[in-house]
Amino acid sequence: MSLFDLSGKVALITGSSRGIGKSIAEQMAAHGARVVISSRKADACEATAAEINAAGGDAFAKACNVGRKEELQGVVDATVARWGKIDIVVCNAATNPTFGPSINTPDEALEKIMQTNLYSNVWLCKMTLPAMAERKDGAVIIVSSVGGLIGSTLLGAYCISKAADMQLARNLAVEWGPHNIRVNCIAPGVIRTHFSRALWAEAERGAAVARSYPLRRLGEPEDVAGLAVLLGSRAGNFITGQSIVVDGGGTINGEASV
């Protein structure tokens, strides 16, 4: 059997109607998992689930604003009602409503960033890890960012939230490892998605970022999805508490910037 086979697994993926989350859902479904498509817009969720089903996968849609605990619980409950369990949780949904140094971030924006990018991940793990522990099997994947590893004058508050996600993964890995639950972060560099448009859409800026990466290109969503499949599958059975960078070599080149 393939190390990357996800047959029989149920994967709940937040922020999965487009971008990195959608690619992760598509690839997990292609590797045999049943996937839950969730984001704020119900029509976008339905469309993505329909695409996956049409391609031979097994998906269903449940809209959710991850910043609202009751809506997160609704997704968990709907998944368990439909498929009986959750084996893999991918915390991908994130927001960044402001740019600039962290000290200039308005309180309201900071609260939204932390609630969406950090608190929601804590909540979702609290809702799903106990049942995983009962089965002695489970995987949590938190999509962080290279911004969690460096300082930034452009994305100050966002980077703080992403660094917190890395520590969340480390703590949960220690706390739940005895129950055979693995918790890891993926830290993408600049990936060509709608969410990161401000970092690449302007041609000169995008080209400059690409030049700073040894691979001389920006990332694509599927560049992240493959690692998510690994971390959720048997291939990643001895990996936990890690923050794995997917950035074309930008951070090791000493020129990473966000």
C-alpha cells in the first residue's frame, strides 16, 4: 500500500474553497480521503465540492466563519454526523485586514487577526483532538507562513499570529503525542493565490520576490498541497511538532521578505 494513501480518512480543511486550501482538499481527495470543504461563502464551498466529486473524489460543503466558535462547532458536528469521525484537520483559513508595522495595528484589526489565525485553530483542535485520542490516531496540519520566522514592516501583526501558530503546533505535539496524534505547521513563502495578491500581483514586485528565491519562481498552491498529503498520511507518521518551510529556498537564501 502506498505511504501516501489516505483511503478511509476524513479530512476537514478550513479555507478550502480556493487557493492553498482548495489544492490541499483536491490532493487529499485524489489520494483517497473524504474531504470537507469549508469557507465563509456557501456557494464557493459548494462549487469546490462539486468539482472534487466530479473528478471522482468524495467531498461535501459546509460554510463556516472560523472566527465564530459556534460555526466551527457546526462544521465538526456536520462532519461527524455524515462520516462518523475526523482523522485529519487542516487549519488553513486566515486573514490579514491591515498592512504596516505591528505597533500601528488598530486594536480591532489585531483582534480579528488573532481570532482568525490563532484562536480558531485552538478552538478547532479542542473540538477534534479528544475523539482522535480515543482512536489513538490523528493528524493536525496548521498552515502558517514564513512570516512566522522573520520580522516584517509590512505584515507585522500577521507575522506575529503565524509565529504563534508554530508554537501552538509544538505545544499540541507534546501534549497529544502520547495519543498518537501528530501536529505540524506548513510555512509557505509567497504562493500565487488571491490571498497573497498584494505580494505578487504588481509585476515588478512579483518578479523581485521570484528573483530572491533560489528556484527563481513563486510558489503555486499544489507546491504546498503535496506536503499536506505527506503530513496527513502514513508517510508522515514520525513527523510532529515541526514547521516545514515551502518557499523555493527564500529563507535559506537570506532574502526572505513578506
